Amino acid sequence: MKVVYKPGNAYEEINCFDFREYEHGIVLHDEEGYNIGYVPHEILSHIEPHEGEMVDFEDGQPPEPGYDDE
């Protein structure tokens, strides 16, 4: 997958195999499971799947995100 973030005035990208989300950001992993980067939530723009990583949803749309403050 491709992680897109904006640390300053320009967007940057990191390709990774997997990621784990934590309270303050996400840690990126390669195919062997090694940490290859960290992106804080404040500068994270979005995550794009590569071809073949797309998930088909039953109704065609991903589920609505849940919120913890309910």
C-alpha cells in the first residue's frame, strides 16, 4: 500500500506492505515485518491500496467509520 503524508508544504509517499495504528500515528512494515517508518496522525493524508490489494464490499461501499466518543 502507499501511505501519503504531508510533513511540510509538499506531499510525500512511502510504500509499505502493512501498517499498525497506534494512538499517535501509524508504524509502517515491509514484507518481512520490519519497521520502515512512522507517520503521525497529524500529517497523515491517506492510505492507498496497490492493485490487487483492493477489497470488494458487499454493497459496493466501505462501512462507515466508528467513533469512540459515543
